[in-house]
Amino acid sequence: MDSFQATIDADGRIEPRDAMPEGYRKTLIRQIAQHAHSEIIGMQPEGNWISRAPSLRRKAILMAKVQDEAGHGLYLYAAAETLGVDRADLLDLLHEGKQKYSSIFNYPTLTWADIGAIGWLVDGAAIVNQVPLCRCSYGPYARAMVRVCKEESFHQRQGFEILHTLCNGTDAQKAMAQDALNRWWWPSLMMFGPPDASSTHSEQSMAWGIKRHSNDELRQRFVDMTVPQADVLGIRVPDDGLTLDEETGHYSFTQPDFTELYEVVKGNGPCNQERLAHRVKAHEDGAWVREAAAAYAEKQAAKAQGSAA
């Protein structure tokens, strides 16, 4: 394993063919699988609004975004497979509740403004979390994240534009945007995970170059980025403890209730059961598609073999 450590120390990339500690491999499988699961489960809260989006233009944009999230899941399952696992097995673990996905997707989308809040806050937090992963020490994961982050950037702008339109509309529309911010602010802060002192995986992941910044550093970066954007929208971040330190340029803010985070992760969030049940049903209903694709691939392979003979 000397070559592995030398590569990590030199800030290089570990590739699938390289020797790696079993703990490194297992950590990456867990993280990449959780990331992939989050992308495909994350299609649900926004997919519910495709038919109810307020215009044909909004429907088309939202449909494209949901398709993007499906594509991110495929990139990430492919990256996980380079570590010697099968995506069918990873999906089984998700469906059995043995692997997690992001807690944020266990909250309901009650109004159209929630679609804007998801794009602005949830995809915004995802960008802060994921841009450093473009420098992850594992090559296939880092390369997958380059395209994912570019697309998430479009999603964040789409969400901000929805809220900007609402905030410049009627009083009722602006109130809807404020309500969405009130409900999504704290879950968005929780997306960065527990405080550094309580994080069980961060230290080792940073030593291996998988993770580049701590949970608290990334949470601070998100707050510093997002509060001025709320000012532009003309709506208020729901935190009475929010103050700007003029010297450092950083905002002081109230920490979210991490008890709620742990409950949602354990399966006690508002939509945990609904999200997983919907995902399992979609997988079972799509069995014929997978079987047809496998039969077609076998037919094409046999044809190619016959031509080569």
C-alpha cells in the first residue's frame, strides 16, 4: 500500500486498477451509493410538480431538471461499479433501508415556491458540498462530479429565478416565497451533516483526500453565499441570530436542530415512508424495461458474434 499512500500524499488520483485499503474502498462505496440514491430519490419532490407547473415553459424546464437528476444517478452508480459492486445490489440495499439518501428529500413540496427553494437552497447546498469533490482522490468519482456540478449550477439558477419572479409579483406570491424559505432554510443547513465534533466519518475521509473541507466549513460557506442572495430577493432568512462580522466577512448564524436531522436519517421524517415506497414501486413496475433491455443486448451480442465468426 506504499504506492497508495504516496499518491494520496502527492495529492494524486487513485484509479480502479490501483491497490487501495479496504476501508477506503468501503467508504467510497458508501458515499457514492448514498449520493446516487439521493439523486434518484430527489426526482420525486420536484417530479410531483411537473404537471402543475404554472406554464409550458416552466413544465419543460422542470422536466429537463428531473431528467438531469436521473442522469446524475447513472453517472454515480457507474462510478461506484468501478469499485467492484453491482448497482442492482446497491439498489436492493436502498430499497431494504440498509443504505441512506440525503435527508433533505424527506420534506414535502407544498407550493410552487418550494420548487424554487429546492433549486436555490438545496441545489445551492449541493454545489457547495460537491465542487470540492471534483478534487476527490478517487478518479472516477472526481470526474463524474465535474459534469454534475455544472448541471447543478443551472438548477440553482433556475430555482433562484423562480423565486425572483415570485418576489417581484403580488404580495401573495412574495409571501409564498418567504414561506418556502422559512421551511427549507433549516433542512438545507442540515445537508452538510452533523457538527464536526459529532461527525464519525469526516476525519478519515479528509485524511484520504475524499473530502476536502469539514461539515462546519461548508455550512459557513453556504450561509455566506446565500444570505446576500436572500437580500436581493427581498425575503428574510428565518434566523434572528444572523449577523455579519464586518472584519471577517462571515455571517454568524444559529445552528439547526440536529436532533431533527438524526430523526429524519433514522426514517422518521415527514416523507420517509412515502419516498421509499414510491421508489420501490417504480423499480418493480420497471422490471419489464430492464428485462427487455437485457434481451436486446443479448440479441445484439449474439448477432455481433455471428458476424465475427
